[in-house]
Amino acid sequence: MYAYFVKRLLLIIPTLLGITLVCFLIMQMVPGGPVEQALQRMKMAEQTEAGPGLGGAGLQAAITETEVENIKRYYGFDQPVLTRYLRWLKNLLRLDLGISYTYEKPVLEVIASRIPVSLTFGLTGLFLTYSVCIPLGIKKALKHGELYDKVSSVLVFLGYSIPSFALGLLLIVFLGGGSFLDLFPISGFVSDYFEELTIPGKILDVFHHMFLPLFCYTIGGFASLTLLMKNSLMEELNRDYIRTALAKGLTYRQAVFRHALRNALIPIATNIGMIIGVILSGSFLIETIFTIDGMGLLGYQSIVDRDYPVALGLLVISSLLMLVGRLLSDICLALVDPRIKYK
């Protein structure tokens, strides 16, 4: 089994190379890149200086071929695409992701500034989701078919069916600042007077700003995780070893929590590895609605602005986390279920 995991670990390298190569080639073919944007800015500047008398043909002639070549050389587009990829890959091995076109800072510095926000939302959302869905799924399994199970299913699926961004807009209208209730702030991660607050005040201020976006961030995963917990436990309760345990004198509660629950948690435990990438990826729709500078909004803006270094940097980090997360999921499955043997 160790040989299998070593092989999986080594396979991460060619898989990551394939992902980055395909995405790099696609980004180079997308119109409106940094060269085109720079030329457009030059045309607008010259049009402003020349006034309305200079037509489009005059603007085109005003930008010389030398200036175009200098712009391409500045952004590295004077070389073939494969050469540019190999050069980017060489810098990646030295942990150099380049300079952001938009922020004019190292990409690692730009990404690092957004990680704390996404990490706070991700870890808090993960804790709340598991701490609510696991007990809820257990109780739904034990109360299957009863009124509690039916009512909770309606509420869970109601939250799941509403898109997170639509729910965010509704919460802003009815609960956010400017509404008739005005209970929660509608933008930002902290208040303007954050530095003046005490440590407990800072913690409360952060959670006050986090409530609405965090509610939208976690509500979508409630239904799937709750039903996974419920169905997994119900499947274990119908197995022969539970009937054997009851026949030997164990109470139903002891059979559930000592035997069935341990096996029912196996599918839940194996999902933890896959959540690693989700924790840092963020949600650009929610972050856009609530004006939160997280990883999701950064990724969306980098694609819209054609900020290739930032987009590729986020791609490398998210792809690596996903690949490692899949490997960790298999390891968790092997640890919690000794019947699993990888070859």
C-alpha cells in the first residue's frame, strides 16, 4: 500500500504539468491580453492629446511598430508560447510566480494578502458545516419518516435550492445596512475603526461582518452533507452486526453510537481531504456581493483583467491542493477502514 501512495504522490508532478500547460496555452489564445490592453491605453492617451481631429487611422499610424515590439518584449510576448511556458515553469521551480500586471507586485505577495480572509471563511464554514450537519444527519436517521425528518428535509432543501448569490442579495435587502432592520454590515471584512477596538471588540467586529457572507457560504453544503450522514447511518443500522449487537443485549442507543456511527462516519472522514482546496478557493460571487477581498474575488478579477501571472499562480495553488486533497482522502479512507487495500 505504501508503494501505491508513493506512486500517487509522484503522479502529482505530471498531472500538475499537464494542467498548467493546457491552461497556459488557453490564456495565451484569449483576446484582450496585456499587450492589447497596453495598446488600447496608448491609443486613448494619444486621442486625448490629439483631440477629435485625429481619426482611427491616424491613431493606428501614431503607434509605431517599434513601440508595439517593445510592449511585447516587456510582457514577454516576443517569444514563442512554448518558450514562454518553459520560462514560467523555470521560475515556478524557484517559487517565483512573476509580477502582477494589475497590482505591479510579486504574485506571491498579492496572493498571500488574500489568504487570511479566505482561510478564515473556509475554516469557520468547515467547522460550522460539520458541527451542524453531522448531528442533524444522525437525528434524521434515527427519526426517519417522522415529522422531524420531513420538516428538516424541507428546510435543508429550501436552503440548498436557493443560489448563494441570490440568498446574499436577499439578506442584504432585509438584514443588511440600509434596510429597515439594519442588523449587519453589507461590505468589507472589518469596520473602518477596527484598529481602535479592543481585542474582544475586534473579534466581535470580524464575526459581525462575517455573519451574512458566511451564512451564504455554508448553506449550500448543508443538504449534501446532512443526507450523506443520514443515508450512511441508515445503511449501517440495517446491517447484520447491528442486529447481532441488539441480540446480545446492547440497547439501541449503544448499538448506534458504539458500532454503527463509527462506520457511518467513514464517508464523512474521507471528504476532508477534498475540502482543502475549497477552504482557500473562496467564492467570487459571494465575495463580490459583500466586497470581500478573498481568493475567489482575486481569481475572478485576474481573469477579467487578463492578469496572467496571478491567474496562473492561483491555478497552481488550487490544482496542487486538489491533487494533494485527493491523495489525503485515500489515506484517510485506508486509515479509518482497515478493509480498504490499495495496490
